[in-house]
Amino acid sequence: MDSARAHYDDGGIACDDSGLAIQRYYPWGALRVKYDEIRSLSVLPIKGWAGFQPLLWGPSDLTHWWNLDTHRQNRRTAVVIDIGARFKPTVTPLDPDSFEEIVRAHLHRSQVPQQRTG
């Protein structure tokens, strides 16, 4: 991830022209995801103890895999990134609205419309 060209970078998640880098996803480092690998994004509200409570790191169920985020308890929104794998990377960006807007803009650009011939 080229920090000089980053469109979003909160220290845990970064977006540039080529894709995402989710820091502390694996014990040994980041998960890198190209925009064309993303099938969909969804927003997941994080509620208090009465609601959905993600783990600090790893799988919280059979669907979501959380990167290590020591500030997650202060966040109220998670973004689920479907890349077609069993576990969906699930992150808690510092600015979820900006993160989602940037990723969706890149997803829109990476979709090449089919052109009719002849």
C-alpha cells in the first residue's frame, strides 16, 4: 500500500488505487484485497452489550473475521467485505462513511460495462 497515494488510511485500514490493506488481519500481517475481488459491502451496526459484540480479533461466528483493532469498543459501525471466501473480512473503520464511499467509488469504476457489437 503506497501511503503517498492512499485515499483512506486510519492506521488499521488503508485504501489506494489498487485496493485495500487491512492491517493486523493475520498474526503475521495484513490482508490485501483488490477492488475487483470485492463482491459486495455491507454495513453492520455495532451495539452495546445487548446487541452484536465483535471479538477483538478473529472469527466471531462462522461468517465474520475481524482484524485486530484495540479501539473497536469505541466504534459503532462495522463494514463487512464479501470477497467470496468462507469468512468475510469485517472491519471497524475510524470514519466508516468515508471508507465505504471510497471503496464503493472504486467498485463502480472497476465494473466495466459490456458493450454491444455490430
